[in-house]
Amino acid sequence: MNDYQTEQWNALLLASQLLIEIGAPEVDRLKREISPYLAFRDQVDRFLKAHFGAHCNQSCYANSRSACCSKDGIIVFWADVVINALNSDEAQLDDLKQALQNPLMGRKCTYLGQQGCRWQVRPLGCAMFLCDPVRDRVFQADKGIEAQWTAIKKKAQDFRWPDKPVLFDYLEVYFMEMGGRSTLMHINNSPGLLRVKRQAGVSCPSLRRTP
Ligand code: SF4
């Protein structure tokens, strides 16, 4: 495994281990807490399917180009890993381990499989990615769609951008307070994101509080 895969591997193993450690009732509680985020992700998927599905299929999927799923190019957050783990069974998590050890397409994202992405809930960064050519084509044809996308992007920030208490920070702090440490805990590792929190006066939520 290369450095990127090793980093992902460590985060996946740690998240799986900590979710076992907290036990089923707490896992159920976390699942309830992420449910607004999953509803948002459904909204994103519906929007993309309605307005971009045909374009993406034509420009990328049909010819296996998958230009957006580039090798080691996706910034994955700890919360992405946890949310996906909460929505995966053991076999699905094993499939991700397999993808990290033996990627199917060496020149593409390690997680790309025959049927597309092997995550159950793709990282937010992937879900929100639109390539320039397709985005320009769709937005130029309909400014209303562009306005909808702007609103969706703003909503995505409400889950991840830490200028206020957000789910992604909460899921980092929750597991940090158990002693978990991952380089994917960007909100509490990245000097830039720590500065955003500091300037906004956001303090970390504590372990048993909801975001
Ligand atoms: S994680 Fe999934 S959606 Fe994101 S780049 Fe990799 S294969 Fe594509």
C-alpha cells in the first residue's frame, strides 16, 4: 500500500475498532445523529441524478473514464469514514480493505470498483464534485439549476465547515475524547481549520452532547 492507502487503512481500522468499543446503543445514537446528514446526501444524489446523470454517464461512465475519481486525489475526512462505517456491514468494510490492498484500477481512485464507488456513503468531497465542462454546460443552460446547486453547497458547509458547531467536528471530537487519533481528523489537525474555529469562537462539543 502507498502512503495514501495506508492512511486510509489506519483510519478505517480505527473507526471500526472504536465503533465496536462504544457498543450497540451508542452506535444507534450516532446513527440517529447523522440522519439529517444522510437526508441531505439523498437530496444531493437526487439533484445530481436529475440534472447531471445523463451528462456524467455520457462523458465518463459509459467509456469508463471516471475522470473525477482520480488516483489518491480525494481528501477524506474522519467523519466520512465514520459515517460510511455506520452504514456498512462487515462484508462492505472488508470490501474497502480489499480495495486499499488490491485496487482494481491502479491509475484511478483506490476505491473505484466495477460498479463504481465501493463506499456505501461516498466522502462528502466526492459527492459535491462537479467537473468544469459538465457543470458549465448545465448551468449555462439553466441558471435556476445553478442557484439550486449554490444552496446545496451552502448546506454542505453546515455539516463540515467549522465556523460553527458542525457534525464533522463533533465526530472528530467524540472519538478523540476516547483517545482516537487519525490524520484524517482535519478539523482538529489542520492549522487553517483550527484558525477558522478559533476566529469563530467555536469550542469543541463534549463527548455526550449532540452537535
Ligand atoms: S471515494 Fe469513490 S467517489 Fe470518491 S474518488 Fe474514490 S471511487 Fe470516486
